[in-house]
Amino acid sequence: MQSFFVIAILVLGFVVMFQIAKASEYVGILRGEEKSRKQSNRVNAFLLLVFLILGLIGVYYCNEQLKDKILGPSASDHGILVDRMLYITLALTGVVFFATQIALFWFSFKYQESDKRKAFYYPHNNKLELIWTVIPAITLTILVGFGIFYWFKITGDAPKNAMVVEVTGKQFGWEFRYPGNDGVLGKKYYKNIDAAKNNPVGQIWDDEANKDDIFVEQEMHVVVNKPVKLVIGAKDVIHDVGLAHFRMKMDAVPGTPTTMWFTPLYTTKQMQDKYGKDFAYEISCDQMCGKGHWSMRGVIVVDTQEEFDAWIAGKKPQYYVAFPDKDPSAPKADSLAKPAPVVASLTTDK
Amino acid sequence: MSEAMHTTSAVSAAHGEHHDEHHGHHKETFITKYIFSQDHKTIAKQFLITGIVWAFIGGLFSVLFRLQLGYPDTKFPILETLFGHWAAGGQITPEFYYALVTMHGTVLVFFVLTAGLSGTFANLLIPLQIGARDMASPFLNMLSYWFFFGASIVMLSSLFIQTGPAAGGWTIYPPLSALGEASIGSKAGMDMWLIGMALFIVSSLLGGLNYISTILNMRTKGMSMTRLPLPIWAMFFTAVLGVLSFPVLLSGAILLLFDRNLGTSFFLSDIVVNGQVLPNEGGSAILFQHLFWFLGHPEVYIILLPAMGMVSEILSVNSRKPIFGYMAMLGSMFAICILAFLVWAHHMFVTGLNPFLGSVFVLLTLLIAVPSAIKVFNWLTTLWRGNIRFTPAALFSIGFVSLFISGGLTGIFLGNSTIDIHLHDTMFVVAHFHIVMGVASFFGMFAGVYHWYPKMFGRYLNNTLGYIHFWVTMIGAYLIFWPMHYEGLAGMPRRYLDKRGWVSFSQFGDLDKMITVVTVIVFAVQLLFIFNFFYSIFKGRKVTTQNPWGANTLEWTTPIRPGHGNWAGEIPEVHRWPYDYAKDGRDFIPQTEPVGANESAH
């Protein structure tokens, strides 16, 4: 019923508007086309000026309303560079924006048709063209210079002491693997992926480096002020590790590993003290990946070193999850539960 | 001797027949005149009307998904009535949402702003403004439309199949688009998308080759390349871009069809989908993105250049002043055309692209801002000290320049890879390209329709409706897309249909509501335009003078309702460039007027 009324109102609005438009056309013809054309010319010129003024106020008002809703200062060292580049660009383009928009609408208003004025025959001026080729070129060179300088800082090699975490995207969630005590991620092969055999990322168990790798889902822990290097991949389709608070982003591509690194500057607790209990460093999938794309959320918890050590100490390497009988800490009885499939998987896995 | 006379009369008779054909006196049936027509003007109208139908469909899609974005917690029972299980319980399902955004993008980028815009105005203006009776090959021209029509049929049918149309985004990145198991939209709908696009590309190539050969070979006497009106130059560069880049998309589409149906692994490698291990190894998902964006980036200029050309012409005519810096306008279009091919990887800064390569693409991308800036300054100087008439076409042209500035400047943010890390695939990108490519090109198209409608139909559009159309659309476009940048600055990813589950992105609920309301209003006003368009074809005020805008170009020397062949007698000869407005105290001097003895040179 409600939608019926909405449609009825729309149709009525149409009819009214159309009748007015038609009437104004007839009135125009009666009063003389030239005269009514000049009147509508004045009205539109005035409206262009009004649009400029209200538009500028609108730009200011919009900024007042929304500036506190963007994310606040960056929470990573690289993000600080990104923000700085953003503000440099904003300042330069802001000047151009106001200058050209004001010129556009002001000229339109000022040079509206008038019987008193003759248009000025002004087909070209090479000096002017040269000026407004060279000035944008110089401005853009500055922007390119800063941009590339920061870009190489951000995309350069991760420091030697960086901790490594492997991130794997899948429809629709995130999986993480820590290299364990040896600091090396074991080799993997996608055909080994088998959730039923407790091998979610396809680790090759023959590789010694795999035996201490730790696997967790949805929540990743990192250490404040310690560089972290993410090795990123995907199982099914392209995803993207989007870290809005850290200003970082990298695609997760099946078959082509990618990396990025950054240093978190504030722990989750510090941010919760500042922004409220609900605060979380969220991982958003930024590349269209199917029907659950909009809800593909992960969380990064930034810990102090002690908190992190305590957290990781509570985790069992995935090798022991897959082969409970090999786990030195587990009671012997557990290992007798399912011995047969374990042997089978050991022999078939490469 | 009598034999010789006989031969002569036969030759002259044959000549006469030939002559007649040019003048369009041969018999025309309804079918040859309106359906399988080879007249470029009719083909232009066919492209335009098909484009309007598509714009209605694509725009309606955006209203539907804006309802979801603005009111994620509200149920609209009418949606379930109309769309059944795709909107179960009156709420748009995620599958439906992604199908809507995908088809919205595909339809508007390709079917409306490529075919509907350059198909319409290249066909209409090229022969009329260069002084030709028709295209180099009217038959290929007709085929171009009918391939487009075929593409439309295939794409439209995909909306009605059980698994729905393609739903992987208009960029259809594999593996998502290659694997039916990964998404319902990657089943039959995706094959139809690819077939539809293949037909579309054939259409675009037939059209493009025709435009190029017509402009190069069929200009009237005196019409040197530097006397061409700017819309023609714009159409020329557009056609060159299309001819060189569309085949690359075709290759990508065909390889993707192979991957989908023949078991090849061009784009697929190391995939486990829904627990099922696929055999494909060694392909590269990124390869597709290179193929796609090698077209995809020139595509935005294919959309934008015709609008730029028409806006240049309309601003000059309505400010009664020559376009400022004709040669600089040409040069900047040429530069844009070259650079358009060298920037595609700026869509791929965060795909794991080599950072050095990334830096090269930053340089080339920001370089495009230089010719763009030149164009803006030239338009501003064209208005300066003019005597401006605000026809609806002129207003849309001014609106175009405003939007081009706003959207162009945000491109400088995104083209810089450092900032792009943060803004990539956020709502900032959506705001940016909608302003600069979507709305701006639409403004160029509207300007063109209002300006050349009298030439197309011999009648005027209703002016008052035109002004309402302009002002609501202009204000609406800024209200919709300006605040959207802030969502992107907050890092909000695009294609999120419900943000309530997120801590970082849920603070924009009221803003999304406002944007949705404005979208509905703007859409309603476009319906008003469509009504105005069709009503005025039959009932609009009649054009009574040959040259209603006082313009210099050749199309206004044809009869008010030109037949096939355009000019009744000889094609006029051209003696000057098309922008002699306000010269030597005269309001305008048509291109056909010889240069006077004591006239100052420009």
C-alpha cells in the first residue's frame, strides 16, 4: 500500500511538472521567445552563482560532519607516510579545486549574455598555454617525487628482525600460520589441503620446518613496535588483506604469493582506551570474492611482547593437531585412537 | 556516330541514377528506413534509443542496491513480489546484490556510455560535420548497430536465467568469474556475459574502423584536419583507442571462456574451492587483470573523450566565442590518447606488482593530469569574456567541466601508489570514477542530446524540463558522490552491502540513507528526461530555422530535416576553421563562408 502511494505521488509530481513545463513553453511563445529566453538566461546565471556559494558552504559543512568519522591517526609506521602523502596531495589539489571551480562558476555568472557586451575574440595565446602546461607539470613532479619516495620505503624489503606470519584468504574467512621456533614457514602444496586431515593450508609434513608451525583462524596476534611481514595467499579466489587502521592493503592471489610489512605502533588495549571497548583492528576483504565478501572479517590483536609470548605458548603446532600420537606433551592413550589414517597420509603426502 | 551518342546518353543516365541514390530518392520501405537502415542519422538514433533503454535498466539497478545500502534493516515486500527468492522476505540477498552491481557497471560502462554515447554522436556528427553524405561503409555501420543489438539481447537474457547474471563485479576477475563453484553468478550467466561482450566488441570494432576511415577519407573540399570541429577529433581518438584496445579484452574474454569450459589453465592455479582440489596449475590470475585493464583504462577515455569534444563545441557556440587553444585541445587529446595505453597497471598497485614497475605507472598516470589540466584551463578561458547563453546543453557542459575537475583531482590521489594502498577498492574509488567517468560523461551526453536534438528530430526538447533535469541532476550528483569520499577515507571497502557487523565502517548509516534518498530523486528526474525525449519527438516545438544556435559547423547547413545524403545539392565547401565567433564584430561566421579580403587572420 505504501509503495502504491509513493508511486502515485511520483506520477502526480510528473504530471504537474510536465504541465508547468508545457505552460511555460506557451507563455514563452506568447511573450516573445527572445524575451523569455533572456529571462531564463538571467535566472540560470544567478542559479550558477548560488550553486557555487552553497556548494562551497556544503563542502565545509560536509567536512565538519564527517571529518571525525574517518579513522584517526594511522596505527602503523607506513600508514604515517601514507597519511602524509594524502595531506600533501590534498593541499595541492585543494588549491586547484577552489581556484578552478570558483573561476568556472564566476565566469559563467559574470559573462552571462548581455546586450551591452560583445564576446571577446580570443582564439589562442601560446604564452598562457605554456604557463598552464609547465605549472601542473612541476606540481605533479613534486607529487610523483614524494609518492615514489614513500612507495619505495613502504614496499622495500622487510627488516631482518621482522616476525613473519602467513595469511591465507578463503571464502569467507582468514587463516594464519606462524613459523614457530625455527622462524621458517614450512613448505606447502595446495593439493595437500584437506580440512578432514587437519591440514587446512596444505603443509608438506616431510618438511622439518613444518613441524613447529602454528595455525590459527580469524584472529591474528602481532607485537607492538615490532615489524611484521605478512606472506599472503588465497585458496580459492582473489581476496585482499585490507588493514584500514594501518593504511595497508595487499591482494591475496591463489597461486601467486604476495607480501607486505609494517610496524604496528599501538596495542589493541591502547586503542580501546582511546576509542572505546569495541575497538578492533579489523581485516577487511577488499577484493570482490563472492556472496560473503561483505562479511569477510578478521581481527588483528596488537600485543605487547609478553602478552604475545603468553598467547603463542598456549598454541599447539599444527603437526601435532594432525598427528596427535607424535605430540610429546599428549598422553599416549590419545595416539592410539586413530593410527591408521595417519600412516596413510604420511606416505601419500609429498 | 549515333552509336557514340547512344553510349554517352547511357553513361549520363547511369550517372543520373548514381546521383539520385545520393540524394535518397530511391524507394524506402519502413524496414529499410527505420530498422535495417544504412543512414548514419537513423543508426545514431537507434544507438541513442537503445542506450536510453539500457540506461533506464542500469539506473534502476542502482536504485535497488542503494535501497539495500541505505536501509539494510528495512524490508520492502514489493521487492519480493517482483524478484521472488532473489529478494526473499523483502530484502535483497547477497547474490542478488552482487548481480545488480555487476550488471549496473557492465551496462553503464559498455552499453550506455560506450555504445550509447560514442555510437550515437560519432554516427550523427561525423558525416554531418565533415561534410559527407554518409559513413565510408554504411553497411558495416548498420552491422555495427545490429551486433550491438545482438549483444544487448544476450546480456538482457542473462538477467532471466535461473542462476542469474554475472555477479563477480564488472571487472570479472578470475578465478571468481571462472569457477561456477565459487559463485552462483559464475555459472551460465558468466558465459552469457562473455558472449555478449564478444558481440559488443565486434560491434565496437566495426563502428570504430568506419569512423576512422570516414574521418580520414571523406572530408569535404577545404575541410583539412585542422579545420575539423573538436567533436570529430574526439571521436577520431576514441575510435583509435577502441580499435587498439578492445581486441585485447576480446582475447581475455575468449581465454576465460576456455578456462571455464575447456579445462585450460590460463588464469587458474593452485585452487581449492569448497574443499574440492582443482587440477589447474601454472596459470596466472593477474594475467587476466593485465588483459582487462589494457582495455579497461583506455575505456574510460573512450567514454570521456567524446564528451570532452562535444562540450568544447557546445561551450564555444554558447559563449559566442572561439574555443580557446584549438591546437592545445588537439594536442592534449592526442597526449591523453597515447598515455591512456601506458597507465593500465595503476589499477593493480596492490596485486603484488613489482614496486619498481608500480613507480613507473605512478609517473605515467600523474602525467595524464597535465593534458587534463590544459583542457580545463582552456574551457575556463573559453567562458572568460564570452556572452554566454545558458541553454540546457550549455548548462550540462558547464556541469561537465565542474565534475571533471572534481573527479579528475581525486584521480591524483588514486594514481599515486602510496595513497592508493589505503584507498584502493574503497568507496573513494567509487566516488572518484562515478564523478569523473560516470556522471561527467553522462553530462557530456546530455549536453549533446539537448544541443543536437533539433538536428536529429527537427524539434526542440522542452526547455523548462531541461532546466529541472539539469539542476536536480547536478545537485544530486554532488550530494551522492561528494560525501562518499569520506567513507573511502575511512577505508570502507566497496561492494559491502551491510556494514553493521564492522567496528570500523558502521559509522556512516545516516549518510548512506541520505545518499539513497537522493539517488531515488535523481533517478526520477532522469525518467522525466526520458519522457521529455520521447514526447518531444512527436510533440516538441518545431524547429523553424536552419541554424537555431547560430553555429558555424556544417550540420547546420543541411535542411531542417535532412534526408539520406544530408545535403540536397552539392556538399558545401569549407573555407575556415569552425570557431570564428565574435570575429571582426560579427556574431558568427559559418565554415562555408570564404575568407574576406580584409579579414584578420586568426
